[in-house]
Amino acid sequence: MFDQQKKASLAAWRRMAEQAEGDLDPEQQYDELLKAADQMEEQGLITSAEWRQLVRDAGNVFTLNEEQPQR
């Protein structure tokens, strides 16, 4: 059960990270990704190393989204 919850949470995080110009601006998306990573760590679903990787990934998503021209 724990592994399924972890996989589902990480999959949801990845889907949120891959949303291109959805309803959220890049800063909001970054904030939501960090909140989700924090929640997973608080629930014990991910380790601190996994949390750090998600934070780095969120930063990369933010940077890429900021560099793309606005429509």
C-alpha cells in the first residue's frame, strides 16, 4: 500500500510538472510543486534525498517555463 501511495503521489507530481502553461503561471506552478514535495516528505512517502531532487526538478521546470515566450 505504501509503495502504491508513493508511486501515485510521484506520478501526480510529475503530471503537475509537465503541465505546459496550464492554469498556473510559472511561479504558482513552482509553489504547488514545492508544496506537493513537502507534503510527500511530511507523510514519509519520500526521503530527504528524494525531496531535494524534486525541489531541483521544480526549479528546472520554473526556469524552462520562464524562458518560454508568453502567449
